[in-house]
Amino acid sequence: MTAPNPARKLVISLHDATPFHLARIRKAETVFRNLGVAKITYLLVPEYHGGYPSAESGEFISWCREARPFAVDWHLHGYHHLEAAGTAAAGGGAGDAFKRKFLTAGEGEFLALDADAQRRKLIEGREVFRRCLRADPAGFVAPAWLFNDSLRPILKELGFLYTEDHRHIYQVSDGTRIESPVVTWATRTVLRKYGSLIVCPALARLWAHEPVLRVAMHPFDFDHASTVANIRSVLRRVMSAREQAFSSDLVFA
Ligand SMILES: [Zn+2]
């Protein structure tokens, strides 16, 4: 096996860390351990779908603070991870409504929110994050990577350092960004699930020369043996070719 190329970075992440998904996340961690993952970004959801408050689950908090054989960079990820009823009518154009409905199954929580609502969710979310991890989040990732122009100024005001969308990772302080495509699996419909098994390895090959590649996994991926096998094979390939990194390791220009 050739050594990873230090000029090519790999940012691995696990989305949707919440008490609701704890059993799936434990399965995911077994996969990460067995593959020898060195660095992974975990995205914490403060109160998944309004019914799973992270800071009130003792089991989840203990899990958050567990020692691991790999380094974890924790970022904040939305608040409810669900679009509030009525926000589709309150903001965003028809195109935004389309994006939310068809790309996210209604999980584009931040896309239609005004600045004040975003600020409130970020402040409350950070409070939950602190209670779980006894630290401040360095980064924030909007659910489904969807947000509007209000987000980055508020992140800056609140002292967040990094955020990202489908195509880029941003340094919040000065707005610089890095081009970074992301390989991510879909499991919501049978068609998408099997499509991902073809598309994800193909994208990993297509993007082999991109300086910064992201691989993002979701807890539901770990319900499907075929998806897990596909994840293992893609991760093995990209981990052998690239140096693993956190947002804080990247050079923004
Ligand atoms: Zn998510």
C-alpha cells in the first residue's frame, strides 16, 4: 500500500449524533475502529426532531465523553434537524421550497429561517453542546448543508470558526473557502439506496485528484449491510490515498 499523499486531505464526518441514533452510531464507531480511522468530525444535534434532547440523556452524554482510539472534532449541527411547520411559507422562493422538499425530506432547518431565529437556535444549541461536551463547538453545519445569507455573519458574531455547504468548507472569520466535494450515501428510498452503491465509489474515483475530499456518513446508513460494505470500501480507498484532516488542519486562502 502506498503512503497517503499529504497534499490531498480527507475530512471524514458522521452526521446526526443524537440520543435517537445512539445504537446506530455505536455500530458506525465499530466500523471506524476496524478501519483504523484517525480523525473524524462528529455533528451533534441538540434536540433531534424536537423529541430527543441531547443534554438530558445521561447515556448520550457519557457516550459523547467516551475515550476513543481516534480523534473527534465536534461540530454543532442544526437544532431540531427538522424544518418547523410553516417556515416553508414564511421564507425562501419556490426554488428553495423545492430544494427542501425533494433534497432533504423537510430537514433543511436553517434555509428559511430569518437571522433572529438562526441566532436563537445557535445560542441555544451551543448551550446544549456545552452541557454534553464541556466545550464550545468550533464549527456549525446546517442540516442538509442548506442555509441562507444570514448564517455566516451570525456564526462570526458568535465566534464559530468553520461551516460548510455541499461544495465548500468556509472559514467564518474572513469568509475564505475551500472547494471540497462530498461523498455521501442515501438510504431513504430503495432507488437512492442502490444508486448510492454505484454513485459513491464512482464519485470517490472521479474526485481522486481534488485537494480536499469529504466523506460524510449518516446513522441510517448503518442499518443496511450493503451500504456499510460500500462505506468500508470507499473509506479504505480514500484513507490509503489521503491524509485525514479536521477543518482546523486546512489552509484557507
Ligand atoms: Zn444531518
